[in-house]
Amino acid sequence: MQEQSRKPLSRRTFLKTLSTAIGGTAFLPLLAACQGTPPPGGGAQAPSGGPTATVLRAEAGAVEPTPAPRQAAAGRSTVIEVWYPYGGADAPLYEEYWKAFEDENPDIGVNAVYAANDLSTNAKLFTAIAGGKPPDVTWVDGPQVAEWAARGALEALDDRIAAAGIKPENYWSPSWNQTVYEGKVWSLTYGSDPNFGFFWNKDVFVDAGLDPEKPPKTVEEMDEYDTIIAKVDGNRIERLGFIPWTVYGAANSLFTWGWCFGGEFYEPDSRKITANHPNVVKALEWMTAYAKKHDPTKISGFQAGFGSGTQHPFFQGKTAMAPFGPWELSALKRYAPNLQYGIDFLPTGPDGAPPKSSWVGGWTVGIPKGSRNLDAAFEFVRWISTSDTATMIAGKTFNQFPGYRNSPYYNEVQNNPQLKAFYDILVETKHQRPVMPAQAFYTGELARAVDAAIFGQKTPKEALDEATVNTQKELDRILREGIS
Amino acid sequence: MATPALRFKRRGLSPQQRRDLRSGLLFAAPAILGLLIFVAYPVLASIYFSFTSYSILQPPFWTGWENYQTLLFDDPLFYTTLYNTFYIAIFTIPLSVIVAMGLAMLLNVKVRGQSIYRTIFYLPTIVPFVASSVLWLWIFNPQYGILNTLLWYIGIQGPGWISDPSWAKPSLIIMNLWGVGSWMVIYLAGLQDTPQELYEAAELDGATAWQKTIYLTLPFMSPYILFSVILMLIGIFQYFTQVFVMTNGGPADATRVYAMYLYQNAFTYFKMGYASAMAWLMFVMVVLLTFVIFRTSARRVYYGGQ
């Protein structure tokens, strides 16, 4: 006993103190993280099923080093800071924009900074705005517009748009619609993605004994083709006709097929979420039936060997049909130069669903709240969205169909059969994703519903009912708290 | 304790002591200020934010207990993430202890190349989480992965691992075991601290290896095990990077863990208040669990000679 009392510090106390101390401090970063700094490891990769088709292009470049910031040309009286969303192989292409803009606007210089912008990295822009040092111009993804506008991240542009003589009818209507929230315009569309062209691999069609010049015209036909094309060797899938939930993530897949089946996702006047619209349910039931046909875990195992964008199984002839955006044209040329394919409208859904279904995605460009160079910033927004120079760069360099219908690029498109196919889709497009401030939440809920249904944990109806209720609750909360 | 010294100081510092004190504080000021501004303030602020609805740019909107109420009574996904986290914890922690202890005991055996083996088993620990997660994505790939290929050679049809909702959590647990190197090192240090003379005495008395492990090694190692269990528990509540990189919470919510859902609420859905409430609930849970572990283990932990 004597021995013990003389011990200055027992091992027990030491370990106890140490673990309590470490336990306490280990929590601090996490609690602190809620202040607006992402925890370590955050932003490393764009989560799948993000709200934007184009986000997935960024993933391919995620391993590339971050491009260095660009300095404005010397001697400009005003310098604006522009944040653009794509690094990797796309980053050097942006220089064409900055240079062309500086050439046409001798007073304004452009400092350009790469800032990945998707579901997981919004925090950067919000922190910059909260800190009083926002960029003057930023790319805003279509479904983010209402979300950001409602949370006070964007400047309304109505007066400047009116003064510049820009009219709604100058844009493809879904592209214009996605920039209008609560009666105000918050950004201008830069690119209109005709989502999607239906690609089919002619070589695989021949191999499977199908007519390579006859793509399926209906969803039923597409299913029949899949049965003919699919090659399954025991537990191993060698080839599939298509995978319905890999249209740039689960949520975008449901948007694509939901509209294709004649469904609707949102009722703007009554602000009602309609994920459980009977035709959306039907679309998810169809996806679920497809999953059962091949076993969902087997399909996801097959899928896991591939990825999105240029890693998509279509590029390697492992799926024969896929909805793609026009940006894949250059990717196909680069990564699968020998692949023979055709492009058509999406097959028509069952039971009198409207034919030629598609929707518009794509980026817009806006001005973050607190910009100190509003005039120069708007000049850039106007220029990149509507000028002949910029819309030609969008088309020719980025394979990006301009949102501005009067762009001379649309004359050029007529002579290129592949681009013409997409042009025809764009002309027919009626839909854009819901314009409302719970869009990211809705996207997450739709992706969860698709997952739960295809893995058989809930019926499609149950899963979509739940997504509807949850999203409605979230939307109502945002609207009730009057955050606008 | 140190009171006499303090009293002396208060009574009157010599000019030299005062200068020392001033420059000492000055030198420590960056660290103190950093701690106050970047740690203490955010932590305290998050208590306040947890009672608000806060989307960063607009002023926080006071909602009282609403965030906590919604979490506890009106958010099934909260319980799904809690279940996933506990599931991973309940299997990862005991298995990690067993594997790390087994490795440590093996690596404590004096053989040629001992330090090389130690290095090899420690190596996975220094691989960054993102890199090891991508690596494991490929190991787990059901069609092309090395795991299923090996299983196929011995005639077993492997499951879908990370892409199968019922195998996704076990897959993560297996992956976690790969990174027990740092605990192994701590246990190894503990093993070398156990008194050799007791082992010699036991051998003279004819104790078997099993008896030596149960009656000698384990009691001496118990404080180390307690220490590691508590830290592992905390670590698992913060389990994020692997899931973020590998599954993003899928398939079908099977790997949506607590920290992942917290992150989503904060940075995807702009619900900073809700996420702060989640963080504080997590804090309370870990404090309670730590307390329970201390209480229940008190009699089983042996602090050499006490």
C-alpha cells in the first residue's frame, strides 16, 4: 500500500486521462466542421448521382492536378474574378474564353480560378460569399439556381437583362425557365444539354443478329433487344443491352425515364412534389423489373468494373444502348474511335407516353451576392451567354450547345449529322428539372428511392411515396422559414 | 499540488520573472489564439447553431429544440445511419482487437527478420484513406476483383461485396481490419512491457501457451485494450472517408453512416443547424458510451500491481 501511494502517476490515471483528452479533442474538428469547413477528405470525389449530368465529366479529371489560377492581362482598369467548374483536360480550353473576352473588352481583365462545383463542394462558394470575398462571376448548374437564389447566394439580374435587351424567347425555353425563381432571373444559361441522345452500338447489334440501322422505337422493344444482346456466363455478365439506372447517376436516370413514361416530378403552381406520379412509379417499376431480370447485385458488380463518362461500358461495347449527352461525341472519337454507333430520340414509353422525350440540363453563369464589380461581371455573363464569339467557343471547343438560340453555332450544327441529331432533340425538349430550393435534397431522395426499389427493399410505389413525403417536408420547411 | 509555487508568484514577481512570463505568453499566443478562434469558438458556435435553421448566408433562424426533435422522432434515416454505424462498430472493434493482438503476439516472437515483418504489417496504416479505399474498391470488385478471383479458384462463388446491400457493411469491416497496424504497434509496446520473470515462472510451473495468454498476457494488456477500444469507438463514429470514396452511402443506404449523413446535411442540403445538432448528439452518445465502458471494465482492467 505504501508503495502505491508514493506513485506519482499511475498507469490507470494516465491512460484514463489520455483517452479522455484524446476523445475530447478528436471531436473538436468535427464540431468545428459544422462551421463551414469541410472535414478532411471532403470534396475528394464528386458523389455519384449528383444533380448534373455534366458533373460526371469532372470526375474523370478529378485525379488531375488543380489548374493554376489565371492572371488578368496587364493594364486593365477593372479586373473580375471568374470561377469555372472543370479541371483536368478541360481546364486549358477555358483560356480561349478569357482571351476572347479580354480582346473584346479592353478595360476588363479576367482572373480565372478553377473551383469544382457540385453537390459536395458548394461550401467553397458559400464560404467565400459569407467571408465577403466572393468571385464576381461563377458557373451555376441549372438545378442549383433556385437553390442558391433562395439562400441568398446570387444577385438578381432582371434590370440588367432588360437593359441589355435579352428576352426569354432568345433561349431554349427549359433553359430560360431554370433560371427564373420567385419571378426573378438569377443567371443566364450558358449551355443547353439535350438530355439525351439515344446511342446504339451498331457492331453489337450485328453481332447479336439485330438490324444495325433499326434502333428500338419503344421501351418494350428496347427490353426485347436487351434479351437478345445480353450475354451472361453463369454468374458473370459479359454484355448487356443497357442499364436503366446508369444515365449519369440514379436520380438523372429516373428523371430521364420518368418523363419518357409521361410522368411529372413537380407541380410548380401548388409547389407540390410529385415523385409518386403514377407514370414515374411505372418507370421505376420498369427499372425494377429490369433489375430482377438480371439480378441487381450482378448488374452492379458488372457496372463496378466500369464507371461514368469515358469509363462507361458503352465505350467498350459492353452495353449496346445508352442515353448520352453531346459532350460524349468527342470522348467517343478520342477513346473509342472504331466504335460504330447511331443517335436517335429516346424510345417511347408505354401506354401512350409522349414520343421524343428529353429534358434540358446544362450550366448557367451568374453573379454571387456581394460582387464588387457588378457592371463588368454582368458584361461577362451577357457575353458568355449570348455573344457570337462565346457561343461559338462553347459549341466548337466544348461540344456545348449554347442556351442562346440565335447563336451562329446552330447554323453549323445543321451540316453535322451527329450534332443535327442532338439539335433535333433540343428543339423538341419540354422539361427541365424542378425549379425549387430543395433540389439537391430531392435529387438525393430520388437516388435513394431508385436504389431501394432495384434492390427490392421497397416497392417502387413505397420508395417514391417516401421520397415525395420527405422532399415535400423539406421544401415546406424552407418555404415556411421564408428563406428567400 | 503546485500551489506553493503559484502563491509565491502571486505575492510578487521579480522583474525578471515578469519579463519571462510576458515573453512566454507571447510565444504561446499564436497557439492559444489559434485554439480559441479556430477550435473553441466554432465548437461553442455549433451549440448555438444546433438550435437554429442555418444555411450559411442568411442569419440563423431560431427553432429551439426542433432539430433535435426531428432527428429523434421524425427522421428514419437518422436511425438507419445510427444502425449502420453501430453495426460497423460492434464488429470492427472486437475483431480489430483480436487481429491486432494476434499480430502483436506473433510479431513479438523473436525470429529472424522480425523488424521486416513488423514493417510489413504496419505498412497499410500509412496508406492514405482515399488511396486505400480506391484499392479496396478493386479488391472487392465482384467480376474482376482479386478477392472473388481467389475464391473462384477454391470453388466458391463470391458475393457482390461492396455493391451488394447485404454484404456492403461486412466488406467495410474486412477493410477496416486491414488498417489495424497502429493498434498492433501499441499492443506490441505493451507486450514488451509485461514482466518476463512471470512468464519464466509460469513456464517452470508447466503452464501451456494458452494459459500464459489468458492468465498473464491478457491481464497485463487490459489497459491497452481499453484504451484502444475507446479510441476505436470514437474513430468509428467519425467513419467517413472510406464510405465517401467507395459507396457514397449506397447501395440502398447500406453504408450510409452517421458522419456521412451529417456531412450531407451540412454541405449538400445546407442544413448547418441540423448537422450541428447531429454532431452534438454524436458527442453525447460517445461520452455516454465511454462512461459505460469505463464503468463496466473497471474491475476487469489490471493496472500492474494496484
